[in-house]
Amino acid sequence: MKVLVAAQSGFCFGVRRALDMVRTTLAERGKPVYTFGPLIHNRSAVERLAREGALCVEEIGLFEPGQTVVIRSHGVSPEQERLLRERGVFLVDTTCPLVKKVQLQLSRITSSGQFPMIIGKGDHPEVIGEIGYSGGKATVISSLEEAEALPLPLGETGVVAQTTFNPEKFHRIVDFLKCRSPLYRIYDTMCPTTRIRQEDSMLVSRMSDGMLIIGSRQSSNTMSLFERVGRQNPRSYLLEGAGALTPEMLAGVAVVGIAAGASTPDEEITGVLEGIKAARSPEPVEIVWRSAK
Ligand code: SF4
């Protein structure tokens, strides 16, 4: 059997940076460190962090003065940051620089008098934070249908994207908006690693009989990957961890493709590779990493 692994699989630089910052903070300030919400949208990674001393707390009101609190890579709104500071905690901000860029872009759009708009999922923590940077004024849309239902813009409208939004969907929505009115100003703020990850995964999917997408259902970029790959390769499975691999997923498959979201730990990817080898033993399994670049 041959296994093709999308080269851009697993933790992105923003997640690795956040993890490094938490571990450095643990070493410098001691246990416990609290993360405001799960640092990574992956249960096993969050459990591992908890064992290391980084505990997840979801409500600002539960923090006590002097505690060490980590803002995760998704960022927070200025209001949430103000409330955190008011609790008297020591803040460590791991907001991904690419998310920071969207926040600043929204501030600029709003202060220049343009109407702010975000293409993204309104309930995603990153988008909740970004709405705050528009002073709560941003309109959020997540589909072409929602774009079609918008009234004509009353003035210049600055449009940004949630960093991990599905690139294909983003371009469909943006093409529609540009045809609808010249008043839309588009700022492509999607994360390049998300786009490369999707390109690598689509390449691997085209070359494979079946696809295994490793990651959590809570992870926006994993689900966007699963949806897109699933449309191209109907024999695609979402694996929430190595333990989810079943013999049926490999039955009659000569080439299996593997892709993983930005919040999927390396151990989960190697766990699935080991699971495939064990399931196919004694047949040799060739593992090849492929990139669209
Ligand atoms: S997916 Fe991109 S924007 Fe999000 S944390 Fe990773 S590098 Fe940053």
C-alpha cells in the first residue's frame, strides 16, 4: 500500500508559536497557567497541556488577580482584553500575527468611515474578537446565499476574511460582491498556510483512492479541509485521533491520502500512519509526503 501525506499537515506556525509561548510561560512563572478558552481546537492537545499545567478557563469572571492568563492564537476583542486586565491578571498574548493583521485592518476600515464586513463564521472565537475591532459594527457573512441577501451597500465597504475561511468559498463570495457593486473594497486576509494546506490536500486527494482527514470537528480549518476534499474524493473520512481508524476505511484501497488540520498534533498523524502499517502488516507500506508547490 502507498500512503500519500499532504506536506502541509498538522500544526501551523501560529499554533506552534502559541504552544511555545505557553511552555516558556510555564517554565518562567510556574504552574498553573490559565488559557482563556482552549488553546487549540483539539481534545488530546488540550488534555496534554492540562497535564503540563496549562488549564483552560472559559469565563473571564472566574480569573483571580495575579493569575497568569494566556490569550490564544485566535485573539480577543478589545473589550475582552479590557475585562481581562481589570481582573488584575498577568496577560500573555499569543494572538497569531496574521489574526492581529485582520484586527488592525478592521480598525482601519472602521476609522476611515468604510462599512466593515467579515467573511467568516460569526460564532468562531477569532471572528468574535475581530468584530470587537470594528467597534461591534461588522456585518458577518459566511455563504454566497448570505451575500446575495445583502442590500446594496450604502457606501464604501471594507471586506476582510476570517484567516481560516475556506479559500474557494471566499473567492466565490468576493467575485459576487465585486459584480454587485464597485463600493466593495476587498482585503484578502486569509492565512497563506491554510491555502497551501488545502492545495496540498487537494493534490493528494486527486492521487488517492481514499482520504483520511485528521483533526477535530471543533477545528474550523479541519472542517473546511474535510468539506473541500470530500467534494473531490467521496471516499473521505474525518478521523478525530488515531483510534478512529477502522479496517473499512482501508478496504480495497491501494493509495490512501492523509491530510490534517492546523490544530492536529504530530502524534495524531504518526499514530494514524502506525495504525495503517499495523492494519496492513505484513504488506509493506510506502509513505510519501507530497506538496502542490
Ligand atoms: S491557521 Fe494561520 S492565522 Fe490561524 S493560527 Fe495558524 S498561522 Fe495563524
